[in-house]
Amino acid sequence: MGYAEELVADIGQKFLSRVMPKGSVYSVEASGLHYRDLNTLLRALGNNGAKKIEVHNIYGQRYIGTGFDQKIIVELFGTPGNDLGAFMSGPKIFVHGNAQDCCGNTMDGGLIVVHGHVGDIAGYSMRDGKLFVRDDVGYRAGIHMKEYRDKQPALVVGGTAGDFLGEYMAGGVILVLGLNSENEKFRARYVGTGMHGGIIFVRGEMSNLVSGVKALEANEEDMKFVEGLVREFCFYFGLDVDDALDGKFIKITPVNLRPYGNLYAY
Amino acid sequence: MKSYLPPEYIVYRDHERCTRCHVCIEQCTYETHYYDAKDDKIYSRDNNCTNCQRCVVFCPTNAISILKNPNTFRENANWTQEAILAIKKQAETGGVILAGMGCDKPFFTIWDRLVLNASQVTNPSIDPLREPMEIRTYLGSKPDYLEFEYNNNDVALMTKVAPQLCLETPIMFSALSYGAVSLNVHESLARAAAECGTYFNTGEGGLNSKLYGYGDHAIVQVASGRFGVYKQYLDVGAAIEIKIGQGAKPGIGGHLPGEKVTEDISRMRMIPIGTDALSPAPQHDIYSIEDLRQLICALKEATDYSKPVSVKIAAVHNSAAIASGIVRAGADIIALDGVRGGTGAAPRVIRDNVGIPIEFAIAAVDQRLRDEGIRNKASIVVAGGIRSSAEIVKAIALGADAVYIGTAALVAIGCTVCQKCYTGKCPWGIATTDPKLSRRIDPKVASKRLVNLLLAWSSEIKEIMGGMGINAIESLRGNRLHLRAVGLTEAECRILGVKMVGE
Amino acid sequence: MYSLFTLNSRYGDDKDFDGCAIFGMMNLQGKRFPSREPVRAISNMHERGNGLGGGFALYGLYPEHEDDYALHIMYLNKEAKEKIEKLLHKSFEVIGCEEIPTKKANVLNPPKVWRYFVQPIVEKMSTKTADDYVLEKVMRINTETGKAFVLSSGKNMGVFKGVGYPDDISEFFCLEEYEAYMWICHGRFPTNTPGWWGGAHPFNILDWSVVHNGELSSYGINRDFLEMHGYKCTMRTDTEVLAYAFDLLMRKQKLPIGIVSSIIAAPFWDDIDKMEPKQAQIFRALRQTYGSLLMNGPFSVIVARHGEMIGLTDRLKLRPLSAGIRGDFFYLSSEESAIRLVSPFLDKSWNPRGGEPVVARLKIGKLVEVLAK
């Protein structure tokens, strides 16, 4: 096939035994592999024309996909470690399991889909791309998300989120659907503290609003946008779009651009 | 509310000399001067004057002087003018008082209490004008030992040395963010760094793509707001610096007032125009030492382990233990910023009260890393109000590998330390993003001034070293024996590791 | 009297700070199991440590000495051993003693570690309870020579810890030879005491063991409050203060875990003001009385004593903690991947909320109970 020779040049003989081509997909056995070797291996496969890679038996390896800008599809089986997809901009990563902290850290493009929950600090400083989490996100998700013109990051959460969601948000969209907690109100506190841009949508009731943000019911135009995002989200998880759109949506935006403008004496 | 605040400065104009050329009116950004057509005289609104000296310098006939307002409250060592004015200002605004630049109180400068050695008789001094004097410095992690392979007459180096930065002079330009200063200033620093074989630091506002050509001389900063941080940014720089804190405001995040967030800043930082760019206080993925290690490794992964990663902290009480943790977390360089460090904007109480003088921090960190046997694993760069080449020599003698200069670089370009950077109206065109004002700095001219400064200081460093009988900076680094203390207590001497004069 | 302070803080730092990995595994039926899985799990989190500290607390370790206090004591030299053994014989009936078997492993400067099975001499106890008597003697031993330190002092349990990665410590102490129904484990990232075995976690007094990740910025006042109540904080570590706080609140003052966590990870005043008056009154009183035990700063801890394993994070959830259940096994971990490594399928897996304790309890008999408040 030819790939063997190229790979050997890149990554050394010892890892070849872990890679198995299955048609146009490469399957990698990751158990016991240090994260540095795993990432080097993934990068080498990407550089050598791989379009899709499956990685099996991941137990906590960190930084998977960090800094990748190749347009490849990566399916992860197991529990990836911290900083999954940090600084990445190209790949589409699908996690068949839960992820840990700092998922999508400073992400600059691409897609991460997690069939489970993630830990804290998801999507910190996201600049573009989409992070879809089927279940819950932890604390401090979407801190300081940013946007500029066509770079519009989106964090969509199927379950619920913890405190400090969207702290310091400057752009982008966060959408919390609460699909697994039908009768529970959205409990997170300090949502959008320091927000000066961007939008947070929450499906259902919420209390605990901080000053500096205003919460209105989403209007028709908002809902058109939300629907587009929800369709995409439901597609990846095989969820029912109507269930996900059922009920009213609250739209949270900053009250003014300078929430701390009056704090300082000049 | 009537303001109870008297003007700080009085503008004195010699009306005989004044030719009504209006230069002062055009140059002043605070609308201090105005022309009265009826009197055919130029008058001044003293309340607006910040003592930036722009009009004084540009007046063609030297007609203007700025005088400290002799009208003060009754003398009181405890209730000083500043203390009283601050309270009145806060009573009027309910706000946190901002300030620019570094701590201006008299208590924290130890440099003036340290003197340097020179050779007499027992060791010849060296003349740097005629003999080689080496001040080149490499920053990065050095291995514990080197392994070689011997093959007949061939020797090959087996040990892979970690990536290093090469400085032709031990002076780098400190972090000044694009937003705090203008793009022209960034360009001036970049050009000067490239010309002198050293580095400039982008600060936390990202690196404008116009300056990518200077990437080899750029240390790109990753701060808590992650402004302008993406793969290409990381790839372009020669090193990456994780900013935990800075000396002017330890413990709190960066602050760029909305006045300075223009279209281009909005694009760079990806935040709405006119909004305050507040960086969070901590990096939100660093809450514990192992988290720092996680970010260092993430950045190294993202750049394929090809460049050094630096960690910048403010000098605080347990800097020695923290530095030890940082080194063990994998940093190649530690940057320490002392209490005198400058800033574009910080709450004045924090600027003046939080943090420790850099002199103690260098000594404590250097000694601690040596005691733990890990001094070689990271280089130490220090900053915080370095004012002259003598201080650079003293810093290196105390244990630093190199220094960062911030305020000094801006002063070289034209700054007069009037401390009003946060207004965005810097008349010198330095601490502003206003396109009209920014044009007052011509990168060709400003970079030449910076190059001049570095050349002058490098020559002075060489002269001092020559006087000590040293011709290579490695022999000065951490060599406390070349320092003596004057007027310091025994405890201070002990912490600095420096003997008293006469001993 | 020697303070352990200089041993534990060679450079005179205010105190130690720790970046770390923590892991706990418990069989809810009280069935004992071997070391393989806990060691595998904690070793999977090598990235969180730097090889300068690792340790384990095992519960249900000495069934044949169920009612005796098992003292694990480490000695830096022979003189210290002689002195301490004299003290032990004066204060206790020593039922059994032996050096803890070890084998060669990649650990730094191992001391000698002995175990003693003891009972207090009743006549010498005066009005104290046996526990308080043992506690007093333990503090005495720790400050007597400066070269001896009690690693653990509970019944039917023991702590094995030192300077090395957790898997190396496990190998050194031959942990594969033991079984226990509850294991709590730790991997450490210290910066200032690389040589001192006593500084590793778990920290133990009586049958309380604590493993901890984070740094208490409130340490100074927490310590002062506990010293006022008779605890000598000689180690100058956050973990010591946590262990003493749990001992004071749960053993001495007999407060239940729900209240203890509301002291240590107290709710914000804003939240208290919003509560029902009766509830608000309780929480207000708690904060007024025990405000000095509010632990500020990032922390995730696992606290264990016989029959109970508690996981708790600070009220802002600044440190990670994952929980999992599979059949009769309950897990707590800094990282979920460590749990998945030893149990890829979990009946339930979740990340507890900040300031809310996760408690796994086994009752004598079959009943098991897990509550997340």
C-alpha cells in the first residue's frame, strides 16, 4: 500500500504494530501508549494522507489532537485525558465515552462530539468550531469565548451545566438543553458574570441571574438560529429534534459592553 | 457633585516668548491649552494637565514650564497629599483608582544599596574596547550532563539539548500588549530586537500579522484572556510565555479600558469594540501546580517541543517555592516581575502595595533552585523597573540570566512616565491605539532610539564587567561576591546572599 | 521537643503546597481485595505527580488484630527507634511488633518502618478515652526525637507511603501481599521536601486518613483554630489540618458529614440569606462559630475511616473529582480515566458538585449506602 514506508520514516518501527488499516480507516491500539507517542502517531498518520483514524482503549492520555490543523476524522474509544483538542483547528473528533477537563481548550475550529459528559473548563477561550456534549458539562464551561466576523464558536450541552457558565464571554454561543433533567430547574449560579459579548441560550426555567446580564424569552429569529444548531446537535446523537426544542428558551445577553465600566476612577 | 480636587500641576507660560504657533494646542491630547482670540493669548486649563511634557518639548521657543502646584494641603507625614486626594476622588466616583506605569513609592529600590566590585592589583581589569568581552546569553533548560559517543577519532554529542533562545545582549523587551501600546510601538520593539539580536515580548494582546516577519525575535505570550492565541501565533514565535501574573498587579488580570479597544484591537482580541478587555485573574485552566504542568505540556505538544516555554510570575512572598514548582512543572524559563513593574492600567492600591522588590526575589529564587539542585533546568529572567545598565549587572550578579525592560524601553521612545496610560490619550503616541496619535511614533525613528539604548547599555555592561576582570557573562551570573551591601540590615544581607561593605 | 517543621519544610516556607492525584476504591460489602487495581489506577495519573511522593491507606488490613491499634512508625536512625520503643513500652501493652517487609524498588532513601500492635495501659489512661490517649502518645512520638514519625495509628488499618511514584512505593512495601476492603491512594507533586518520607500522603491519625489535592489559602487561620483545640500542627501541611479538622468535628464533636462539609466548604452568605429561616439560622451559626475552619483555596480530598469514604471539593469546584459505582465497588478519583482503566463499565459515573460531599458507607451486614447531598 505504500503507507508503511512513509510511516516508518515518520514514527519509527515500534509503533507500526499498533496501527491497522481497515480499508481507508486506520485503527490505532492506544492502551499503554504515552500521550506524546500517541499524538506523534496521530499526526504522522494525518500527514500521510489518513482521512479517518479510530483510536481504541484510551485511558486518560492527554492533549489528543492538540494543535492539529489537518482535516481528519478521529474516533476515540475510551476516556481521553485533559486538554482534548486544545488549540486545534482542523479535525472532527468523536468521543465514544466521557471526556475530562479542559476539553476544547482555546479551540480554533473543527468539531468535537462527546457521547457522554465532560469535566470542568470545557471550551475555555474557544475562538471557532463546535463542541457538542451529549450529557453534562462541569463548572466554568465556555469561559471567555470569543468571536470575530465568521469565526463563531458554539458550545451545545445536552444535559446541564455547572456554575460560572460563560464567565467573561466575549462572543460565540452557548446552548444548554437540559434534556436529562426534565423537572429540574437549571441550577447553575453566576452564569455569564463579566459577559460582554456572545449569547447564552437555556431551555427551560432558570433562576440565579447575576446583574450585568439580561434574560429574555428567545424570539422567532433567535429560535430559527437555535433550531439550526439543535438539528445539527441531534443529528450526531440520534436525538429527537422536537423533544430538544420543546418548551421555551431563555436568551441571556450582556446588559452593556462595559460591565465594569463604572468600577474604575480615571 | 462639585469636585474638591485641586489641580496637580500649574502650566506656566512665558507670554513674551509665546509666538501663538498653536503647536501646544495641537500636541496636547487632554485639551489643556486653548487660544483666546480676544486676548490673542494662549491660556491653560491646569486641571487637565498631566505633566507629560509634550508641549514643553515641542514648543519652539521654550515658553512653557510645568510646575508642581505649590498649593498643597497642610503638611502631614501620615495624611499625605496623595492619601487625601485619593479618598476625595473615591468619594466622588465610587470607583477603584487606576494608575499607569510602576509603583512610584520610595521604599522598594534595593539596587541603590548595592555596590559593585572592581579589580585592583591582584587581578587585571580588562579593556572592552580592545579585548573580547562576551555578553551573549542562552536562555532555556540546560541538561545535567552531556553524553558523548566516541568512534575512533570522532566524537559525537549524544545528549539532545533542549531548545534555547540566543541573546546577543542580556536585555530583552518586556511584555507590552498591543492595545496597551500602539502597533507602531510593537513594530519599533520588534525591529530593535531583530537588529540587536535579542527578543521582544508580545504581551497578552496577540501579535499582529504584520509583524510575523519578526517572529524569530518574538516571545509570544499566552495569558489568561488567551487573546490572539491560535496555532499560527504559537508557531511564529521563538518562545512561548505563559503569563501567570505581573509585578504591577500581582493576583489580578490584565486591564485594557474600553477607550483603547478599536476596530483592530477588536479583531485581534475577538471581543466587541469599545468593551473593556479584562483578562481573568487566574488562567482558568491553572488552579494548582499540576495544572501549570498540564498547560506547559499542552503548548509543547502543540508546537512539537521545538521552542522553550517560559512562565512569568509576579514576585510575591513565597516566590522561591513557587519557582521550584514551576521548574519541576517543565518550564524552560522563569520570568520574575518585581513590585516596580510597569503596566498600562492597574488599581493604584495594588500597584503600590502588592508584590515584593525584584532584588529579593532574584536572590531567593536563585538560591532555592541551587539548593534543590535544579538551577540548570530553567533560566531566570527578571523585570521590574530596571533603570540603568548598573542594575542589569547587579541583577545578573544576584543570579539572573537576563532582564526584561519595559518602562525603560518606552522612556527611550519618548515616554515621560506621567502615569496616565489608561486614558488612551498618550500624547507621545505610545500608550494609545488611537490611529491619529499612534502616528506620532515612527517605527523607523523609535526603533533607532531603542537600538541606541541597547547599544549604550551593552557598552556600559561591558565596561563594568571589564572593570571586574571578567570577560564572559557566565562568570558574573550568580556571583554574589562581586556585590556588597550598603545600608541594609543583616537579615536583608542574608536573604540577598550579599556581604556588607567592608567585609 | 522537636518540631517536624524543619524536616518537613527545609527552606522555611510558610507551608507546603501540593499538586497531586487522589484515588479511592471501596468494596461496599466490606469484602477485601488486593492491590492490583488501586495501584493501576493511581499510576495511570503519573502526569499529576512528579515521583516525589506516593502513598496508600488500607482498611481491613489486619483482621487478626482487629481490636488492636496498629502503629506504623518510621525511623531515620537506630537511636530514635530505641527511644521510641522505650516510650511505647511505657505507655502501651505491646502485643506484637515487626519490621514491615520491603523489597528493592525505585524509591529515595527509604527509612526503616516498623509496625506495632498495641493497647493503651488502662491505669495510665486517667479520664481519657483510648482514642484520645493514643492520639496524645502519637503527637508525643512525632515530636520526641525529630527522627521518628508515626505513619498511621488506627485499628485494622495501615498507611504505607514515601518518596517515589505510587507504583514504586507499592512495590517497595510489597503491597501485593495485602488485601483490604478500602484503599485510598495518592501521587504527589511536592516542591520543597523531596527527601522526607513523612511528608507524603495519606496523612493519618487514629483511623482517619486524608489524601488531598490543592492548596489551602486559609491554612494559617485553620491551623491556629485547631491548635486552640489542642492539636499540634507540626507538619505544616494542608493535609494535616484537614485530618485534624475531621477528627475534631466528626469524632470529638460528633457532627455528621453533611454539617461538617457545610463548615469546611461553607455556602456563600448570599445563598444562606435565601434559605428558609430555620435552615438559614443553622448555617449562619455554623459559619459564625466555625468560620476559622472554612477552607479557602482549591481542594479535592478523600477522607476515609472505617466503614466510610468521603469525597469533597471546595465550594467553587476548583479541583477535579469523579465518582463511579460498579456493582459492589465505589470509586473516587481525580480523573475519570483512572476509574475506567480498572472498571471500563460503570453503573453510574458522575462529577460531584463543589462543596457537596459524596459519602460511601458500609454497614455491618449487607446494607450499603451512597449519598450525594
